[in-house]
Amino acid sequence: MTETSEMNLLARIAGAVVDLAPRRTAELTGAALAQGIEPRRVLLEGLAAGMRRVGELFAAKEFFVPEVLSASHAMEAGFALVRPMLESSPLPSQGRIALGVVTGDIHDIGKNIVKVLLQAEGFEVLDLGRDVPRSEFTRCIAEHRPDILGLSALMTTTMTVMAEIIQDLQTAGLRSAVKVLVGGAPLTPDFAQLIGADGYAPDAPTAIREVRRLLFQGIQPRRRQAPDS
Amino acid sequence: MTARERFNNLFGPTPAPIVFPMVAADHAARRAGRRIRAVVSDAEALAAVLMQARELYDYDLVMVFADTMIEAEALGCRVCLPEDDNAFLVEPLGHLPWAVADPTTAGRMPVVVEATRLISHSLGSKVPVLASLKGPFSLACLILGPEEFLVCLRADPEACHAALQFACANQQRFAEALIAAGGIPFIGDPLASGDILSRQDFARFALPYLRELIAQLHVQTNLVGLHVCGDTSTVIGLLTETGADFLSLDEIELSNVRRALGDGAVLMGNVATQLIVQGSVRDVWAAAHDVLAAVAPRLILSSACDIPRDAPEENVRALCAALRDHARGTRGAAPGTPARPVRDEPP
């Protein structure tokens, strides 16, 4: 198979993700693997490239939540074929991000969108799920040492848990080990600052930019107070 | 003049703004020192705390709104009702078969209907009573599960239309019971938000069912209100096609809406909810005056969305106080104006 035809096939995989077509994505992914294209290229230049484009369209308000969720299903249909072949040689990661919806809150669509967009950008995502107990966040940071902890809440009644989680990290001496990014509909930048978060994202595209800012641009955290007492 | 007369005047030749911060059961329960679950499970308790909240703040409407899960629960979705927090969906109903819920027996629908009747009986001659119900799109999301439903819009639109048609029929029956109890149907469609849906999807999946539901309700009642959460700037023109008599809007510049819809439209909103939670009394008061200046007189001065349960009482009072200032002919400072006359100081 020539390089040109390989690139065409990878572009078609990306196109199938953007077209929100899970069956076509899976068929093209299977064809690419059968023709000997490296699994990591299928993932990065096909599936993830398509999902990155979806992220761009979402940020530009050309795509909305149904499109992003449908695209993530398409990507997952292809990724199911690639995943077993990557287990022996994991991809290099841009960074490790732990994500979770805080205790008492089960609204996880926003978190799921952030997750797929981060994965498309090459980040390793530890998905803690929804309604995550406070202790689970501390345990995750201690055990897996992610670069960033992303906390999501959709309810005004649960967003205050974020402050408690940050306090838990301080108590455990882990606050300086991880940057904390908070997001969700009821949050504001002032609230994020008040509770000592390092970053705030009102929506998924901003969350991706904030992750990059926190990891790669060396911008100082937004905390008003010293992180660890 | 009673609040009901002032409300009716909004739709007549001599309108003047009225005020209603969107106080629902959770905030009212907190103000009354009651636990939320006890309040949203008992008609008398629900009616009592909502009427107490109106007395506390002295606003012009009452809204019977227990929580967002009333209809989903009545249809058989598994819902968690925490002791002192808002109800949330645990497990959606899934696909067929569905059966329209009987408002006299299903879940907590009878609680809401009876609370509407009790409040209408007690206050209805003087105070309009809004009765909250979900829009078909939001209810269909809860029936199938929000993520599955939103994916289905692309993968299986016919299945979505089936769920929407069912949700519409269910809400028609629920609304009939609320109207019979003395309520003015006030449809909330939080998931049909412009933050979630494109204009095309709103037109395809939300608008037809809102239009159908509202048309059916207009056979039985004169007025139907509609609230949509989030940014609705892309669908403003479509919202007028729903046939709703007044529109409650969340994150949008109301002055633009006024320009787009004209002076005849009755608007409700929209002091930012987060400002009411986190801002100062002066912030809320000034923001309320800005809304009044931009959108009155056909205005129900309100919060952008429901008042959160722990919103400071003084901030809710400030919103109501702004309307009274306006009625007296005083007004808050325009944005950027550093000082106000002493008589305009917030409460």
C-alpha cells in the first residue's frame, strides 16, 4: 500500500468520525488495520484526527452536543478494533488527566465530552465517573499521580463539594502534586478562584485550552492563597 | 390593584412590569426551615412553603415547581429523592412500551396538582399561580436518558420523534390537570437549550412539539408561559413560533430580544442566577434595574433561572425591591455610572 493511499484511508476514517458514522468508521478502521497500517497511525491520524476536527467544529458552534456525542460513539466503534493491538505498545501521552463528576452529581455529559476531546488530543484520561466520593479523588491523585484533576458539577448544590475536594488534597499533602481544573454550568471564574482551583472552564473547548495552558504554558495558578498550608 | 390584575395588564394596553424571582420548592423549603424531600412529597407542605416564600418576599406570582423529575418519576423512571437536595434521575425508562401517566395517581404528580389547587384556592383570586411542567424535549431526554436521546437524534431520529410525541401527549394530560386545579401552565424546557442544540435541531425536534402542546393547552386556557435555559440567542425567532404567551429566558441579552420581538412581547427574566447567589445586594439591585430599563413595561422581572436553594435572602429581596423602586419612578444607575442618589440606595 502506498503512502498516499494510506493517507487517503486515514483521512476517510477521520471523515467518517466527523460524519458521525460509527459503522463506516469501524469498517474503514478494520480495512486500514487489515492492510497493515500501524495501529497507532490509525488512531492518531484517523480516529483522533477526526475527533479533533469535531472539537474544532464544537468550539466554532457548528457542532453541538448531539454531534459531539455521536462522533465519540463513532470514534469508539473504530477504537474498539485498535485498542487490543495497542496494548503491547501504549502510545506516548501528552499528559495524564483525571476526570470526575463530584459527589451527589450524576450529570456527566459535559465530563464525557471533555474526555473524548482530551483523548483525541493525545492525553491519557483516567475517568473516575460520576457521583464520585470525595475520598476517591484523593486516592486517585496519590495512586496515579495525574498532572491535572478535572472536577465537574452541574448543580449549584454540588459545586461546593469541589472546595472540599481541594481541601482534602491539601490535608493529604497532595495539593501541589496536581493542578485542579473545575467546570460546569453553575460555576464562575470567581468561584473557581475562591475555592483555590488552578483553572476554570465554562465549556468543553475551553477545558481543552485550559489543560494545555496549565501543562505547557507555565502560567501561574489562579490561586489567591498558597496551595499547601 | 391585585397582582393578578397587574399580571393580566401585561397582555393589555396599559402594561407595567411585575416581579417574580423564580422561587421553587427547594429555596422555599430552605427559607421555611423544612427539608426538601418532605416538602416535595406532600401537597400541603409544598403549598405552604411556596405561599410563605411569597409572603416573605412579596412578589407578584407563585410558581408551583417541586423539582425537574416529577413527570419522569411518574412515568416510571428511577429517581433519587435525597432528604434535603433536589431529585435527580438514576435510571431512565428506556424504549417502548410507555403509558401516559395519570396525574391523579402517578408518582408525585398528585402532589403538584393538589398543591396548585390549594394555592389557587387560597391566593388565586389575587395572585396568578404558575404551574410548572417539562417541555416535551426535556421529558423525552429523561425517558430515554439524556446521552442516549441526544445520540439518537442522529442515529435514530424516528425513535426520538416517537418519544417526543409520547412526551407531548403525557404533558398535555398533566397540564390539563394543572389547569383544572387553577394553574397557568408554565413549560420549562431546560434541555432544549441553545447550549445543547443547534437551531436546526431545535426547529426539528423541540419546536413542533412545543407548538403542538401549547396549541392544545390554548383550547383550555388563555395563557401559557415558556422557559428555556441557557443561551437562546440562535432560536429566539423560533421561540415565538411556539405560541407561548410569555417567554422566560436565561442567558441572553433581553434588550436584543425586545428589539427582535417588539414591544408587544411579554418577557420574563433575567437577572443572572449566579449573581443572585454570589453577588452583593447592590449587584443584584443594579442588574435588576438594568433589565427594567431595557425591557419594561411588558416584563416579569425575574431571575434568569430558578433561584438556587441557598441564594441569600437579601439578594432575592433586592430583586423585588428594584421593581418597587421602578414603580415609584426611581431607578438604578446605568452601567458604568459611579454614584446613585441617596434615595436610590439598595435595601
